Amino acid sequence: MSRFRPLPISFYRRPAGDVARDLLGRWLVHEVDGERLVLRLVEVEAYLGAPDRASHAWGGRRTARNESLYLPGGHAYVYFIYGMHWCLNAVTGDRDTGGAVLIRAGEPVEGEERMVANRRWLKKPRPGDLAGGPGKLCQAMGIDRSLDGHLLDRSPLMITRGEPVEEGEVAAGPRIGVDYAAEAAAWPLRFGVRGNPHVSRPRL
DNA sequence: CGGAAGATCCACT
DNA sequence: GTGGATCTTCCGA
């Protein structure tokens, strides 16, 4: 099935904003323990690198933690935050530019039962809240640091052609949780599928 | 070497 | 809408 064909690496070697918008509707596929978990991406955020105060690569900051953020576009950048959550990014652009797209939310396509099980400390599983946020999404998909630096065009973690979204279905707005980033906090780099119930709040 | 912050989530009011 | 959990990472002293 062509929807399962991975996006080529060239897809990612573009500005983060363009990649982010074009990632909506695509399928995030994780093959683990002989099972295939598939999410259709409905919300993403672009981070522009050095000029972007909200980016982990702001001002060219380079540490052991964010090293994979400087890999060439098409790699995964996975980091640990708030002492308990993993977040997944797709690196964009050329090597050393630090651009990336934060994968924020998706709706289940395949393997939903396993995703619910992965989200085991949810008091009562609610299908609509399976992967509506970057931390929840990684929980449901079983994504952690072991995938940091992985190339996203191959198993076990890849993004495939999926079901691209029409221009009219795309909503944009300011990014979440980056109030510290001064003027950059207002840049409209958050993209979502208009009206999709799996998009995290506040609604786009 | 210590303190503070953090691209979040959950429970509760 | 508010506050607590929880701990790695980073920067300044």
C-alpha cells in the first residue's frame, strides 16, 4: 500500500515551516515487538534553529543533549522533558542548521489497542485523548531516547506518505508552551488539521 | 557545584 | 483555571 511508502529524505531538506505544514496527514509508523503502530499526524510545530528563541538550537546552542538536532534533515531528534516525558522531532534542512518539526498530535490508524495499553497510567482511557500532545504521543507510540538520531525513512520508525491534507484544511497559530521566547512565541509556526478533535488544546 | 528551568500531563476546584 | 509531579540538563559562580 503506497500510504506506507516512507517519505524520501529530500522531503525534510527544506525550511522547517514548509516541512511542518506538509507533514500534516502523513503517517507516523513504529514497528515494535512485531506490531505496527500507526498515527495520522494532525498537529505539528516548526522550530527554526539559531534565529528562533524557542528552539533548542537558539543562537547555535550545542550540547550533548541536542546533538542530533544538528544532523541533516530526515533524522529523529528525541529529548526528555519535565522529568517524565519524551518528545519527537523530525530534523529539517541541511546539516548544522538546527531546524526541526515537533510532532504534537495524531489520530490512531492501526494498533490502537496497543497504544491504549502503552498509556497505562491514564485513569480511564479516552480514545480522543490517546495522542493529543507531544508527550502523550510518544507514550502511546512507545518512542524514547533509543530512537534519537534514527533516520525516518526506514523501520522501526518512519513517516510515510499517508493522506496529505488540502491547503484549506490547514490551520496555523502560535506555538504552545514557549511563552519565554519573547517575540518568537507569537510566530504562527503551529499547524493543525482544521477541526480535528485529536489536536491538543487550545484548538486551532 | 548548586540552582533553576523546562517544546508536559494530570487531578482537582 | 490552578498547582504538583518529577528529574535531566545547563549555565553561572
